Amino acid sequence: MSVYGHVAVGAALGSLAPHPAVALALGAAAHIPADLVSHRDLNRAAELLMAAAALILYTWLGGLKLTIALGAVGGALPDVESLFRGGEKLFPSHSRLLRHGGARPAWDALVQLAVVVTMAAWVVWAPAFW
Ligand SMILES: [Zn+2]
């Protein structure tokens, strides 16, 4: 998943978290299954810009809750190694341990769009149910 997708999933999980540290850990843990979704990575500047925009958007949608912001940060955090580490990566879904979802035809963009819209709806409406 692209970084903005990880931010979206992390934010949604953060909305469920009872504590900021739990939100951060849930976001980071969710990075692994989300990376298995086929996707194409954009260039570094586009990824950073879209991730920052997503962080601001989801935090705002969620009523500026710290757990949502930290869940989103946790979701993106594993991709920091891609900024600084060339060659073999350490995070499980970036290493050879688990296969990173490869780029697929156009429908992979639709999957990511569906995920980010669903996560936005979750962040906005799910708190009403608990
Ligand atoms: Zn990743």
C-alpha cells in the first residue's frame, strides 16, 4: 500500500485504541498486511506529500484525537526505512520474509481508493458506536 493508505489504516485503528502508545503500535502492525495489497509506489516527494496530507485530513476528520494521529504516524513509520536504507530492508513486509505486494494493473488504484474512503468513513462515524 502507498504511504497515504498506511496513514488511513493506522488512523482508523487509532480511533479504536485506548492509549496513544497502543495506537502507534496498532498502526505499525497493520503496515504488514496492508503492504501485501498490490500497489504501486509513487516517487518519494509524492508519497511524502500525500502522506502528510492524509495525516492532517484523517486527524481532522477524527476530531483531532491524539490516538488517531499516532495511529496514522504508526502506519507510516515502517516506510521511513525506505527513505534512509538502500538495499535489503528490515521491516518484515519490506524484507524477503514476506512478499511485498507488487504493482498491478489499474484496479490496484481502485483498491487503495476504496480503502482510504472506507477508513475515512470509519474515522468519522465509528466512534458513534462505542
Ligand atoms: Zn511499507
